[in-house]
Amino acid sequence: MNASADADSDPASDPAPDSDASPQHAPAPVTIAPDTNTLTLNPGDTFDETITVTVPKNPGSNGIDQLKLVPSASIAPLVASVTPAGGYGPLPGDMEHVLKFAVRFHGVACKDSDQVFTGTLDVVADGRVVAAKKVTITIPACRSETMRYSVKFVCGTQPEACGCSPVRPGRYATQISIHNYGQEAVTVRKRFIPVVLAGAPVAREPRFGTSRAEDGIDLPPHTATMDDCCRIGELLFGAPVDALTIGLLEIVATHDVAVTAIYTTCTGLDVVQVDGRPG
């Protein structure tokens, strides 16, 4: 009995394993490259990308009838196209498949603040998501195209005076040019704010000056206009005057323009390029 038991438990007497049998391994995953996107797109911008989906060999499977690249609902408005739209298929399982998709992203309308869209581009095989690419797209806040400029003007004569005067005695002139160098028409609005009016310092602190005249013009592309002391006098007084007038010309333009001021005295001339600010 003991001998028989020993014989039964002898490993040498156990059946040899089937050489054809092997542990079952899960199929290698489908991959997508690149696997992330972080984009910033202004309205009207486009971004084209080639995305590679790799389907590994999976012997013994039935393969895939159809494989598509599908944007999630959250980013779908920013995906202009996926090519091929119908995807690929059928894809036999006994071979590897390297599939190329051309994707075009595009910017949507801006708003007062930044918009951030997050979602995925999903690899969908026979109705099931088998891989995904993370996508984050930022649409920056709308940029104001309106530009503002503040330009000093000094016009007329400051006579000799015993008391305090805003400028030294002399004769002063200012010419301010506005150049629309762009391809679109520009609407220009102007406010004239005197601080010295016909020799009187009307805005010496603690007082302040306010707009005393307004004007405007529509400038077609590649045109220019100017305001000089004659025009400023007409707007403030109804006619040019020789009395000293100092102030600020506030310019608001629907697009960027080139603003240049020329200041002339009895002894010299200065040319100043005036920078604008959005808003």
C-alpha cells in the first residue's frame, strides 16, 4: 500500500503538460498619439493635426468592423473636421493596423472672459471607446479693437506777463495728424478739453477742464486728416483766435491709427509720435 501510494505521488508519473497550452494574455491596448492637446485659439484660428491610432495584432479575434475618431460633446464645436470622417474598417485581427486621422480644430466666438473647453477625442471601435486623447482648448477673451489717444495742443500767443503764466512768452502752434494706414475704414471721434482757454487757466488745480467741443470723421483706408490751431479755434470759439489756448485732444478710433503731433515755436519744432491704448 505504501509503495503504491508513493508511486501514485511520484511526479515522474504525472502527465506532462500540453505543450500547446499557454496562459491567456489580454490583448495589447489600442493607442493614440499624440495623447494630449493643449491649444489656444482665437476666433477664426485653425490648427491642423495628424493623429495616429495603432491597433495591435490580436490573433483569434474577429477584428474590428469600423474604427472612428469622435470628439466628445464638450469640444465638438471646436472640431471642424476629422478625415476620414467614416473612419477605417473592416480591420482583421491577425495583423497590426496603423491608422492616420487628419483633424482640424478651429476657434469659436470670443466672450468677455476666457473660455476653456476640456474633452476628449475618442477612438470608437464598433461602438465602444477603446482609447482617448485629452484635449484642452482656450478661447481668449475678446480684445477691444477701439484705441484711445491723448494729445497735447498749444495754440496762440503768450504775451510778456509779470505774474504766473502757463508757458513762457512766445507764439505757439500745434498740428495733429491722424493716419488710417489699415485696410478697413476707421471711425474717429474727438473731444477737445482746454485747460487754458483764450489766456485764462480754466483748469488750474483744484479746478478741472471738461470737453468744450467734439468732432468726428470716417477715414477710408490709407487716408489721413489733421487738426491744427485754426481748426481747434473754430471748434472752441467759432473762429481762430490768437489768445493762448492749451488743452488735450482725446481721440477714440475703431482701429489703431497713427497719430503724430508737431509743435512749433519761434525757436524750434518738435515731432511727437503718440501711442494709443486699447479700450
